Amino acid sequence: MKAHVIENLTDVLDNPIPLTLRDLPVPEPGPNDILIHVSACGVCHTELDEIEGRAVPVLPVIPGHQVVGKVELAGSGVTRFKEGERVGVAWIHSACGNCGFCANDQENLCTEFKATGKDVDGGYAEYMTVSEDFAYPIPEVFTDVEAAPLLCAGAIGYRSLRLTGLKNGQRLGLTGFGGSAHLVMKIVRNLLPDTEVFVFARNAEERSFALELGAVWAGGPNQKAPVLIKSIIDTTPAWVPVMHALENLTPGGRLVINAIRKESRDLSSLMKLDYSRHIWLEKEIKSVANVTRRDVTNFLALAAKIDIRPKVMIYPFADANGAIYDLKTKKIRGAKVLKVS
């Protein structure tokens, strides 16, 4: 099979071809695994974190964790899926199932959590395997390309929104407006119709896109919103937006950071953290760590019910490096997806 592989850590700006296209053996499923013939795989900022070493992967590894395809072969113990069924794979590839976190619906915090495309091979390939317990049926209403971003950008956005504790009518802020944030906007428009959304994004195209989808205001990441905001979800790789988001919160407001890792290029900005301006008056900061299977399952059902569809930019499988480079250089409008087969 053909597969794009991370073989070495590198800076994408210095090396715009960070992935190597290889001919590899088709993986063999174990008794409880399914072999998936991949049709589409979303391109996520986490792949940049892996390639550039912020979220260090097991090398060499096939990246990609927003995977859609059909079951090519089912292991002897598989009962949930049949050959030919369409399935998806998300960031959570496995967890131990026995620890206190797993027993309390917090498998995303399990110390044995393994991430698809980071700790095990993912979907930038023609085939991949996964345990049937960590695969999801894809609602018929979505095409393969539409479904792929829902498995991470959508599911993690859904989890982030839940962690804000926001109620209908309370204001929401979004820093950055890429694959995940634009899906959060679509969720809010359906589930919290009286909530005003304020977007902070450095790219004029992102700000324009946010206004098209219903934001009441869109400005730069260092701008002051016209009003204070109850909750803000940060979807950027940088630290500066975190500082400005804290200044835009109401007393008792919550900042939810939706990022696997943060880049260190502007880490010095944290030295300017001022307690009275940024933290005081019971403001909260909460990180989002991974997703659970329940997040993915519930979000797929919700997206199908209220017809949440991502804005998608499609790349041919051969141009995976081009998609990664575009993601690095901020040429973003919605989500990016590789059309594998």
C-alpha cells in the first residue's frame, strides 16, 4: 500500500516536504481488529505538532486521525462491523479500559491512552487497522470527505464547548477560526441560538468566514472585543491569543484551551501575565485533553441530526505535503481533507 510517513522531526517552513511517500505492507488485523480501506483522512494541526516535535510521535509513523473508509477485513472476534461497512477512526486509538479514568468516562486521561497517527499508524495511507471498539459507524447523510473532519475537529470542538459550561444567551469567543472553530460556530448556531459569538483571528479570510457563518464581531487576536465575554475557546497554536482572551473574559469567565500543544515561539509573552488584569475575579483556564469515544459518538449523532457540515478543502492523496504546508502557512478556510481513494 501507499502511505505517507513521518520519518524525522523537522520544521515545515525549513522543509516543506516533511512526509515521505512509501510502499508498505498492508497491515494485518488482529482477532478484534478491522482492516479499513481508507477513502478520506482529515488534515489536523496536530500533524504539525507531531512533525515539528511538540507532540513527539513514535517514529516512523503514518500520521492522520480523522479517518473514514470501509471495512476490508474483519478479525475473527469482531461482532460490531461487517465487511463493506463504512467506519471512522478518531484521535483516540485505545485506552486501558481498567483504570479509574476509564471507569469514570475519562478515558481521554488514561495513562495508557494511545493516539491514532502519533503512537500508532493512522490514516495517511490506503489501509489501517483499529480495534472494533474504537471505530464508529458513519451517518449516511455525510460523504466520506464531510465526515472526516467531524471525527476530530468536530468532536474536540464539541468537547470544548461542553467544557465551557455555556448557557444559551451567554457570549462565546473563539480565537482562531479553522477546522474546529468553524464547527463550534455551527453547533452554537443550532443549540445556543441566542448566544452571540465573537471571533479573534489574525487572518482576514478567517474573520470574513466567521462573519459569514454568523459571528456578531470579528477582530484581530490582540483586539479588545466591544463587550466582555463569558467563555472563550482558544483553538490557536500560539500563546499571545491566550493572554488577550483572558483580558476579554467577564468576571467568573472561563477560557478553554483546545490544543494538544502550544508553539514556543511567543512563549515570552507569558512573562507579561498580570494577575489583576488576566486572572483576578475568579477567571478560569481549562485545557482540553484528547477526546473520549462518547464525545465522538455523541457528536456524530448530533451533527447528523442538526445537519452540521464542515467547509472542506480537498487535497489529492499525493499532495499530503502541500496540505501540511498550507496548514502551517495559515491558508485556512474550514477543514482540510486528503482524498485517499
